[in-house]
Amino acid sequence: MASLLPNIWHLRRVAETSAKPCHICYKSTTSVLITPDQKDHFYVCPGHLKDRGFCTPIIDEIEAAAKKKQEELDHEIERIKAEYAEKLKKRKKSKESSTKEKKGKDTNGKEKEISKDNDDDDEAVVEKEKNEKVYDQSHYDTFCQH
């Protein structure tokens, strides 16, 4: 007795130049249903794929949930990055305005020079905050995985 084919098919798309007629209605199509072991295939048009009586997709709910969660996390990361960039811009503007106010004249009538050591310290603080946020996010991801 011949081995039976499983009733599981994978949808593949072929190039327009390789389009062949649908097995059911003979319209030209680029959609091919193929077995996982690639022993059998047939061309089917997208209209028949939508027909619930013809075939139904196998949806892996766990994979779909993981994909949705990843998209939400990516969106959240982008939002946090935007907020952080705004915060840095505001901090830079406030720093520039405060340096203009601090810049005055000394007793000889010459302008004072503000040391750049203060700027280096601020950059170190910003870098430290950034690293803490990254650590917090990875720590959160580690404990929130199911």
C-alpha cells in the first residue's frame, strides 16, 4: 500500500513568470500549496484560499502571541527612546542658558571661562542614566517571560 500524504500544506508564492493555472478554476496564479516534504503540490488562486470550505490556515497561537508581544515591546522601546531624546534636548538647552547666565565678567573686566570639566561630568551622568535604563529594561524582560 502506498504511503498517505499528510493533509498539511504550506503556501508558497512563485514569480509571475512561473505562474500556472489554478487547479480548480484554471485562472493564472502564483500561489502554490505544497506538502511539508515537498512531494506534492498544486496551484490554487487566492480566491479559493479564502474559501473556508476549501482550506483553513493552521495558526500557532503561541507564536502569534509572542509576535504581538514583541511588536508591543518594540513600540514601547521607540517611545522611550523618543522621550529620552527630548529630555536630552531640554537638558542641553537649559545647560546652554545656564552657562550664558553664569558667564559674567571678572574683576578685570574680562569674561570668565567656564571649565569643560562640568560638561564631562554631565555627560557621564547621562551615560550612567542610559545604562541604568537599559539594565532595567533587560531585567524586566527576564522576569516577565512566561
